Amino acid sequence: MSITDEILVTPEVLSCPYEFYRRVRDEAPVHQTPLGFWLVSRFDDVMSVVRDPERFSSNFNTSFASGSASPEMLAVLADGYPSANTLLTNDPPTHTQFRALVNKAFSPKRVAQLEGEIRGVATDLIDAFVADGKVELVSQFAVGLPLTIVADALGVDRADMAHFKQWSDHAVAPLSGLLDAMQMLECARSRVEMQRYMAAVIERRRAEPRDDLLSDLVHAVFDSGDRIGESLTVAELLNVIEQILVAGNETTTKLLAAGMLALIENPEQMLKVRANTELIGNLVEEALRIESPVQMLPRIAKTDVEVGGVNIPKGSMVMVMYGCANRDETKFANADVFDIERSNARGHLAFGQGPHFCVGAALARSEARIGFELLLDRLYDIALAPIEQPTDRALSMTLRGLTALHLVFTATPNNSTSES
Ligand code: HEM
């Protein structure tokens, strides 16, 4: 069967899409799928689309704002704050203004300042399981690290972490497009709950700023456009916060788990990184490249356009395939090989490119680097647990990653330092 007749959303393809991707890149690098949307698969073509917001809009609202919201859901959402469109699904010129403002809160200084806290949280998480000689790495480490860092940065009480986790999960869930009406309603309730909680924290930070990311966001002001000197409204702040939850938590969880599994499956790479921990930074880049947490995202063609010699009509939904472009052989030699010494690993598109380039990239990199430093320092002989199903993954076109990674290990002598 021609690749253009095949669909991506079968469980077989989604569990390991890379052969499908290879055929798309080789046989029909830009094509319309039987489901209606278009695929753009090659590195250069993906790059040209995401760097061209004039012709490709990011205004692809897939969740609550879509026209398919039920009357019940609209009633629930009416109790919360109105939707604002700040970053992910916004276009220039207003995207540019919001983005410049939000960048101030994610400054290199702020991210560097968080290093100590990242180290502390990661250490606590490892302390909690290291004596067991086994761990389910996703739930016991990879979820908790980014979630706690972001919760702290947003002023969420540690006592409210269970709620925060649920808000974060419910913010991401609608993106799958697979929820039924009841589940969507639950997500909508969760959203309103999060909005009320965070609106109260925002007001506290407005009155009494602290040295944290949320205070930076609350007090940052526009320095271009028609709102110079103004700060974000509560609805806009809530939208930015929701996007941080959607884009920042699960993605980083998936990066940590994918990197660890790749090291276990490639023991020679594990040996290399243990012999030279300076390679951890590049290990993070290579894990992002070969198992990109965000596999693809939509754009909408604003006009009739041509990509890679193929005409795409105005109004089409175009999937930019970050995970596929990251395995493009014309950019990455032996692209299917996990090589932590790859010299251009950092050239991947896992954080996107162009105006929507991930605002949390430096934070995610820092969390993953420190996470791997500590895991490799304190756990030795790491292997998959000898159980029937040591790994599990969610099947999704957009977010790829493990939902379970059961490991066994030996605690290194280094552990006595942190336990004493
Ligand atoms: C491994 C971790 C991460 C990955 C793979 C990732 C991936 C991405 C990608 C691919 C985009 C571009 C979206 C597009 O092209 O439309 C993006 C945007 C974004 N990311 Fe990340 N992200 C990660 C971590 C984070 C973190 C830690 C945060 C915040 C705490 C964050 C917040 C955002 C936001 C707010 C945007 C929207 C930016 C805009 O539209 O201007 N991300 N991310």
C-alpha cells in the first residue's frame, strides 16, 4: 500500500512510528493523509513551515475553545475566567508581544537560580526509593521532578501537589482528541478549579512580590505594541500558566524516561556517559532528538502555499513532524542510532523553532541534566526489572513517551553522602 493511503493513528504505528516516518520522508515527504490533515516530514521543510508564521498560523485550538464544547461544559467554563490566547496558539503580532513579556520570567538568571532547587527535589525523590533497589522511574522520579519545580515556581503549596498534578494532567488530556463528553467535563471542572486557586496566588504576588518566576510574570510589562507599560491581566496570566502545565510537565517527564531507557538499551552508551559525565548535556540533546516528546504539532495554512514542491490549499491543517524531522538522514547521519557523542545532536527540532520555540527549553534541559547526573551518580547496574512488562507507553500522535519504566539497580556507595 502507498504510504499516502496509510494512517498514522493505528496502535502498531504509534507504538513505534519510525519506520512509518522513514517511508513518509522517502516516498511522500509532504502529503495529505486519508484523515484530511497534511504531513510535513523532512527537516528543512518543517523548518520552513515553523519559521513562517505569516503563512502558517498556530491558531489551532484543539481543546475547550473549539466549537465542539457541550452546553454543560460551557456552563462549567463560564464559572471560570475567560479564555485568553497568549502563546502556543497565538500568531504575531500579539504573540510577539506576549512572548517578549513571558521570556522575562524565564530569564537565564531565573533558570540558573532554580538549579539548586532542581538538585534538591531530585535528591529527595531518589532518597525515597534508593534503598529498595528497584523503582518505577516514571511515577517515582520523572513525574515529580518537573511537576514540583513548576509548582514551586508558580507558588503552589506543597500540600496542594496532588491537586496540581491533576490540573496538569487534565490540562494535557484534551489534546489527545480522544476524550468522551464526561471526561471533557471533568477536565473543564479541573480547569476552573486551577484558575480559582492560581488567581488567588496571583493576587498575593501582585500585592507582595517574591523572588520567584510567578512574581516575574505578574509584574512584567509589555515593552512593545499598544499596551506598553501594562502587565498581563489575570485571564492572560492564567492562560500562560495553563500552557506551562500543558507544555512543560509531561514533556520533561517523557524526556527523563526516554533518556534512561535509551541508555539501558545501548549499554555501550551507558558506559561512555559513566566514564565521562561531561557527556550528560549531549545525552539530553540526543534523547530529545531520537525520542522527541512532542512528535508533531499543527499549523493552519493561511493561504495557498507550496512546501517541498507540493501545493497545500488555504485552510489546511498541516502537521509539522518534529520527531520525524529529527531522524532525517540528510541532517543526522545514522539517524536511528542513539549516539551521545553526536556532534550536531543539539541541532534537533524537539523544542520547535521560530517564534514558538519552547520558552521552557533551558529549564527542561537543566532538569534533565541534573536528573541524569544524580541518577547515574547514585544508581549502578541499572536494568529493566525482570517482570512481564517493565515498560508501558501511551499511544498518541503528538506526545510520545513512557508511562511506566520499571528498573532494578544497585545503590552506589555515593548514596551514603546524601543519606547521612
Ligand atoms: C523536554 C521538555 C519539553 C519539550 C520537548 C517541549 C517542546 C516544546 C515545543 C516543540 C514547543 C513549540 C510549539 C510549537 O511549535 O507550536 C514548545 C513550546 C512551549 N513550551 Fe515547551 N517543551 C518542553 C518543556 C517545557 C517547559 C519545562 C516549559 C515551561 C515550564 C515549557 C513551556 C512551553 C510554552 C509556554 C510553549 C509555547 C511557546 C510559544 O508558543 O511561544 N516547555 N515546547
